[in-house]
Amino acid sequence: MLRWLIVIFLALVLINGFGPWLQRMGLGRLPGDFQFRLFGRDWFIPLTSTVLLSFVVSLLVKWL
């Protein structure tokens, strides 16, 4: 259980780090991508963009 909490926390930190890069690519504005302010910090959770990127990467891996 603790391992999953650590993985989820690290994933959120990485997603927030890549948030500006994803938005420049146009991926942060899809329906299902959440952006909110909590504890004085802007949080960005791109659920739909992550699914889309996973799909594209899996297609590339299967093709190669």
C-alpha cells in the first residue's frame, strides 16, 4: 500500500513538472485534464492527455 502511495505522489510531481511542456504541445486543454489551485500552488492533472500519450507510445512500440 505504501509503495502505491509513493508511486502516485511521484507521478503527480512528474506530471506537474511536465505540465508547461504539455500545454505548449496543446495537450493540457482536453476534456478530462484538470487544473486547480490547492494550498497556494497550481496543480495540473492531465488524465486525458496521459491516456492519449500512452496510446500513441504503445502504437509506436508495436509498430517498431
